[in-house]
Amino acid sequence: MKRKSLSLVLLMVIVTTLIYPLSFAQVIWVDGGMIGAQQLSGDYTYQEVTFITGEPVLVKGLISLPTIPANKDTYTLKYAFTLENTEKGIIIDRSVTYDVEAIQNGLQTTYSKTLKSYSETIETPKGTYTLAEGSLFESRIYENTPAVDYYSGNIYGKRTYYLNGDYMSNEGYVTYDIEVAPIIGYSHEWGDSETRVENMQIDSYVLNDNYTAGGDEPEYVLEWDGTVDLGMSSTQTTNFFYQNIDQQTNPSYGSYFEVRAEDNVLTYSYDLPVVTDGEIDTTTTKRATGEKRMTTPESVILSTQALVSPKILDIGGHWAQNEIFLLTSLGVFDADLNYFVPDASISRLEFGKAMVVATAGILPVDTSDPLGFKRLRPGTETQLPFLDVDAQDPDYDYILYLKEHDLMSGKNYYFKGDEPLTRAEAIAIMIRALGIQYKAPAPPYSTGYVDDASIPEWAKDYIYMANEIGLVTGTPDGYIHPNQYVTKAEAAAMIYKFVQHLKDEITYDYRDKVLNR
């Protein structure tokens, strides 16, 4: 997750923060696991469905989630589970360790997760199943854009459990063959998501009563077989809640609270044998079929944080008041100014800087070099991002970020930060941040706006894609006005919509649409 700490020393306010350890949204196991609320012990509630007895059985327990290290290319993840269903008499003990490696290749990152160690026993009324053979291969590829790291991947696994024994001596065995449709997910400033759909073929074998060494009969015969389709999703989102203050003696009208929460979904459908009183019914050809959708009872709150309450004097009653107030509270716009001047044109620097914060958070300040002298020292090989930007510019790091991440390319090697920004330029910056300009159709084509002919050729793909995903809609009479200057209020509305798209709207593509197929 790209979230960086929000550090604003701009207003005399007391900020109260309650933070639990954060983790990436993650589906942590291939058998349908669902993480729940964090306990005071630091562990999380966890539940999954096991099918090893021939019927779906929900087992529950606690799990300690490992910390995923930031900025490391190789690391190890360890999970330990103790899960049970007392009514069905099932207890699962599992320990899993993965080695993870990430390799950066330009704008893409390949990621592999290899099973290093894996042990598991499952106690059932029939006996104890012990894992003897297991393999699990997972790989992913990340598309790294300025605003979002999108990823897709695949998993293949196979397991064998022996009943009351091991390979040499046992009473039977169960095999799992697991294939997973492409894993999809994303990580950005305001949330994370992972969704996967998998198919399991389960076969249970028992000793053949007619088997004799050297005879024609096999040692084991199939007792039952079944298929299970699992859908799993874990999504972390950031939401903002406004708290109004009516007291006349309080200088603030109110403030926003930022709440980060996680939602988990588990769906499964099955085709299994009929089980009666815990025993497989071998006398019937009927099958037990069904499907179920499970969600955590309520969102798991991961962190809460009070945001600063800006004192802006000229936005009361303005149509963009709410958007301006929230984005200023988040630090997307400077919160130390009493006047926002909402109907004035926004400059290239103001919009660009706001987009950096909206996509990557407030950039850290090098307090040891307030005037930027380090950038000019001989041997540092510093290359200024634009001809009109010097190393002492207080916004140097933001301008450099805009250049390095291809959000703004300048004009003839000049940044021209004080110049006003057009609607076409603003839309281009947002779509570049999402990295989806390449999905526009091959020209020639029309964007559908009445003033399509007025759109600069270089901006067509950006405006087309912004309209496709609902990031911009144009005027009620069908105009986009690409060459008009953007006001600060309009910029606030555009960036607010951009943040909403990131934290809410792409969830449909990466969770709901996949699980509802």
C-alpha cells in the first residue's frame, strides 16, 4: 500500500489517532479463508470452509498476520492456524511458510511466492488426516502506474492427506487438485484489494477390501469425489466522516475523520456426495449441491485518524464547499491559507502538486537541506527536471515527482508552474496517473462530446478514457470545453472524483464483477 503518513503542522489543533497494525488486503489461504476483526491480543478472527469429510464444514480460529515489509525485494511470510468446529468434531492445525521474491522490470514488477514449508493435520470423527504431499505455486505481475499498482496472477496447487497413517501405512487418502482463475488486485493511496476464484477437485480413496498383493484389484478404491468453486476477496478502503460542531465558542465548524476498514467476502458452490450423520451415503446416486455467500458481519476497522480542520473564509455556500473542505483537510490543497479563491483559475503547479498528494500522499521533507544545496553539490549529478525550476524551489520534490512519473511533461522543457491549466491538461494528468490512456481505441474516433473537434489531438485518448470510466461527464448539453481554464473549485471537484474513483469505483471491477460471474 502506498499510504504515507499525514503530517500537517498548519493549524493549532489536537489530532487524536487510534491505529492498529496495518496489512495489505490479502486472501491468505487457498481453501476459502476470511479474515475478521482484530482481537485485543493482536490476532485476527479467521474462518474457512473445509470439505475433507465430504461436506462443507465451517471452522473458526485466530490467526496472527505477518508484517509485509516495505521496500524489500525478498522476504518470508509465516502463518499458523488452529481452527475448529466442535459440533462436527473437526480441528485443523496448520503451519505455512512462504519465500517471496519481487523483481522490478521497468514499469512492471514480477512477484513469486514459493512454498517453503507446510505441515497440517485435520482431526475428524473418522480419524486424523495428515498432509504428506503438498505443492503450491503462485506468481503475479504488477503494472505500476503513478496512482495504482494493478496486479494479476495465478496459483496452482496439489495436496494429499493420509487417513490415520502415512504413505507406508494408512486407511485411505484424500487428494486436492486446485486451479485458480487469474488473481486480480490493486494497491493505491486509499486502499488495497485482492480477489481470486478457484476450482477444487477432491477425491477420497479408501482401502479396497478385495485387494491382495500381486492380485488384479487396486489397493485403493474411490469412495467419493466432488468439486468446489470458491470465490474470495479482501478489500481495504478509506472513508471520510464529517463531524459537525455547533458550539459557538469553538472556532471550528467541524472536522473530518479518516477511517480505514477491511471487508472480506467468501463465496462457494459445491457438488459433493450425500452425507448423513457424518457418514458418506454410498447407496444413493444423488448429490449434495449448494452455494453460499459469506461476508464479515461488519467492516473491520483498521485505523482512525482525525484530520485538520481548515479555516477557509470564502467557500461557505459555494457549490464545491464540501470537496474543497475535505481535500484541504487531507492536505491535497494547502490548509494554511484563509482564502481559497474558488472561482480563480488554478495554476499548473497547484493542480500538479494536489495530484501528487492525491496519488502518493504528502512527500517527506528533507529537513537537513531546507534550501536544496545538496542537489547542487559536485558529484551528485543532479539534473533539474525543467529549465525554469531551480534546486531551491520549495516545491522541487513535487515537480520532480510529476516529471519522473510522467504526470506532467512541461512545455518545451519548461514547467511553467504559474500558468493556468486547461481542462484537457487536467484530464490528461488524471488519466496518466491511472495509466489507462492506452485503452483508448485506435484513431480516428469521436469522444462523443459536441465539441469533439475542439479537443487537441494529443488529449483525445485521455478525454475518451476519462468519459469511459465516468471520471468526467461534461456539461448537461454535451460539451467538455477542453481549452477552458480550470477554476480551483472545478479542480477540487475533479480531484475529489478522482479519489472517489480510486477508493470506491474500481472495487466493482476488481471484486463484485469477478465474484458475481
